[in-house]
Amino acid sequence: MYAMARGDTGVIKARKVFDTMTQRNVVTWNSMLAMYLRLGCVDEGQGTFDVMLERNGVSWTTMIARCMHSGKSRQVLALCHQMWRARVEVDEMKRSSIASWTTVITGLAKLGRGSEAFDVFCSMLSVGEGERVPDEVTFLRVLCACSNTGMVNEGRHYFKYMTQAYDIEPRIEHYGCFVDLLNHVGLQDKAYELIGTMSLKPNKAVWGALLGGYRIHRNIKLASYVGDNLISKLKPIEAVIGYFTLLSNAYASADRWVDVANVRQKMVEMGVKKPLGHSQIQVNGVIH
């Protein structure tokens, strides 16, 4: 009860009860472990975990979940390996939910293994209804798999299929993913036509995907046309900055330096600046 309470008072009282116990079992230890990690007391949680005489699947899962949410990928893998060495059996899923299916599809899509992602998706559709009915997030991940692997026909099919079969209206993210797919395979004209048929107002992510494709495939004429017709529509100012940056990069990739200078001059006139670049590195599982 104290461990579930918020604030320092709950921690102090829970610890006092814990310290006065003459016998402690794994459930008691897990309560303390979960309390520390839930409140962000990572050092205390790690210390508790290290001195536990008995650990069960809940103990390991609690630690693994905390490391996962903190972005500590190496620690997650290390804990999984230690759990395996400790001969703690993993609790196979008795019933796979739409979230678990979608997670597997997402992982395969990120790795560029589009065919396997589709196989998992088809398996999900074949196992039944209820919790395994695909939702808008599932279809978004399927479209991402198509985009990562350049599977245009499949992407076009599933983009229509989610509305026809499941009455799921495409969100702006679905449109952006499909635009990105068309761009990757050099179908910028089709991507531009798609934006024109959208029932939603295009956002900076959609326009960014479009202009990014123009830069890759050097369709500068159409990029310039899109840019000239968007300058008055992109709001707020961050979107304008993104547009200028992408258009400038598109011109630079084609060695049209006069146009690059003109874009930069427009940025000065409007009082906008290109956002500073930044990089991320991971050291010992921590992102800097």
C-alpha cells in the first residue's frame, strides 16, 4: 500500500515496514523494486535488484522495462542475457493483441524486411477477429514497410484496403508515408497528385517528404513549382523554415547556386533562420 503511494512519505513508510520484516519473499522485494523505479529512483532500484536473493519473471521484467523506457538498449540486452543464464523461463504470450502484432511489424519494417512484415500482417489477419483486427496504427506500420522497401503496388493496395475493408480513414501520417513511398521510387508527379486529392490539409511533414524526394531525384522544376505555390500556405513559421531549407538543398544538389542564394535572401527578408544541425551518439546505452 505504501509503495503505491506518491511522494517521499510513501517511500519512507514502505521502507520502514520493509526493514522491520523478519521474512521477505520475492513479492515483497518486487514491490520495493517497482516503487523505486516508478518514482525514478534508479540507483535505489538497481541496488534493490542486485541484493535480491530470489528473482522471478516480474523482477526481471520490471528492470528490463525501466531500461527500455530510458533508452538503455545495451542494458536491456544484458539483462535479457542474465535472465537467460539464470534459467528464468520467459512467460510466452497466451493471447497476442493488436499491439504485439503491430510491434513485430514495426520492427521488421524498420529493418527493411518488408516481405516478412507483410507475412506477419497476413498471419494476423488469418488468426481471427476481436483484438487482432488491424487499426490505423497497424496500417501505418504496414505503409512504412512499403516505403522502406519501395513496394509501391503493395503500398497502394493497403492504402485503399484499410478504408474499403475496415472503414479506416487515412490520417495525415498515412498520407505522408505514402507520399514518401512514391518519392523513393521516383514518382514525384504521382505524389504531388496524391496531395491534391487529400481530404486533410497537408502539413509540413507531407510537404517535406515531397520536397525531399525532389532533391533526391533532382526534379528541380517541379520542386520550384511546389515551393512557389506553398510559401503563402505554410504556417506556422517553423514550417516556412523547413520549406526554405528543403528547397535550398534541392537547388544545391543541382548546382543551382543562384537559386540557393535567392532562397537564402528570402529567408533574410522574412526574418527566418535555418535551424542548427545536431547529432546524437550512444555511449554505454545512453544517448547524448
